Amino acid sequence: MRNPFAFFLLLLTVQILLGSDRLFGVEKNQATHLFILSGQSNMQGHRPEEAFTPAVEREFGKQKVTVVQDALGGQPIQRWYKGWKSPTGEKPSLSGDLYDRLMMKVKAAIDGKELISVTFIWMQGERDAKMQWAAVYEESLRGIYQQLLNDLEQEEIGFVIGRLSDFDLKNTRYPEWTAVREIQVKVAESSDRFRWVNTDDLNDGTNRKGRAISNDLHYSAAGYRILGERFAKEAIELVHRAR
């Protein structure tokens, strides 16, 4: 061809019309379903690779799934919610740092990818129940959700909340255990984009160290696997519902 530029334009047009995944050796943005998992010890004990990740990969395809987990045991929700104040109006010296740590992982994982959907899975609340901070827990949950909407520039995000187990239904060791449970359900049932997962039957059996447990604060080895299955079920339904 006498005109190299015209030939280049012809090739470019053909590549675009065919929707090639690669354009002259440059990878196009990969579309992905993003699943973010965070919280305290029972999220830390949950291993996504056991059940959660395989389930969402089967549903959407391995190449179209990004799973990011970041959790730390014993932490109150103020470590994620940047606007947290105590029930008496006091602002802590440290807030939102674990959220920032989580988002660093998220941003790195989705770099160069187009988001098809975003689902946030949350397993936390034990520490707030113990510290008697239930009065500000609902605001904090909704606050984290709004932070995600803003930072990921999304109009909506699926939200799956793991409800606290039946560990202390009499509120003897954790004075606001049932209050936090009720708030988690209230928030989850306030939107068709939110769901909650039952964990009452996950804290009996044998833990990861091989020790027998009964009505424990943490879950059994099998319980964590089941938790992943339940998280995945609700997350998958939310993704399909949004389509």
C-alpha cells in the first residue's frame, strides 16, 4: 500500500470493530466484578479461597472476578469510619486508618480495570458491642458504605453484612451484643441492595487449631467455610439483581 498511514487506520478500524482484547499489543481495560471483604477477627478467620472466591469465580468467570480482603481482629468500627464519634460526641485520635489500608489494596487490585459491579462484605461489631457503642453503630455502618460509594465513584454498591452470632444473647460479657445484632439487620433490610447473613450456627464444633468449641466468639473451621458460602450466595444474588 502506497499510503502507510491509511493502512494503519484500516488496521485500527478492524481491531476496534472486532472488539479485540488487545490493540497493537496493548491490553484493553479488563472488566471485573469487585468483591471487598473487611471487618475484625471473624472476617480475618474467614479464608476466601476456601469457598467464597471459588463460588463467585464459578458464577462470573475467574477472569472477571477480583476479591480483596483486609481484616484485623479486635477492632472497633471507628478504625474504618472516618466520621466516627462516641455516643457522647467525642472524636477518637485514630479513625479510618484501616479503611485507608483496605482501599490501598483495592485500588492496587483494580488498577486498569473497569468495574462491572462492586459488592462489600462486612463482618464486624464484636468490639463495639463490648465497648457499648451501639448508639453510633448504624451511622458508622452507613458511613462506611458512603465512603465506598464516593471513593470508588459508584452510584450503588451491594452490601452484605454478617450478623453477630448467638455468642452472648444475654449481653452478659458484651453488654450491647443484641443491640448491634439488631442494628445490623435493620441496616441490611433498609435497602434491596443490602443483605445480612446468619452466623448463629457457625460457632460450634472444632476450630482451626483442632480444639472443640461451643457457642464461641469465633467460628469453627467448618463454620468459616460455610460463612464464605453464605457470603457468596448473597453477593451473587445482589450482582444479578443490579443488572
